[in-house]
Amino acid sequence: MNPGTLRDALRKLGVPVEKGRTSAIRQLVRQAPAPVIAQALGYPHKSTTRIASEAGAPWKNYAPRDHTR
């Protein structure tokens, strides 16, 4: 089974796939910065940043850089 097959099966059952995906990403961007989530999921950072902004995520002022020092 691949993502396309699963998506099609869910659509046939009447499950709103996009809303579920956005809801899951919205929850993730409340727990970590949007660029981190984007990279982990292979999504464009603009998409996760937009979702984070809409969700009022606390990471909007996150400055990506080397924080190991």
C-alpha cells in the first residue's frame, strides 16, 4: 500500500483527508518549530509556517541557527 492508495481508499469512505492532515500538522507545529516539522515530514516550509501562523503556534519567533553553544 502506498500513500496514494490509502488516500483514495479514505476518500471513498468519505474521510476528509486534507483536513485530517492539516489538523495533525497543526498539532505538531504547536510542539516544535514549523521549519523542523517541514523538514521531518518533507513538506515545504512555507506550508507548515502558514499552518503554524493560523494555529497561533508559540514558535513564530523561533530563529533557526546552531543552538549547541
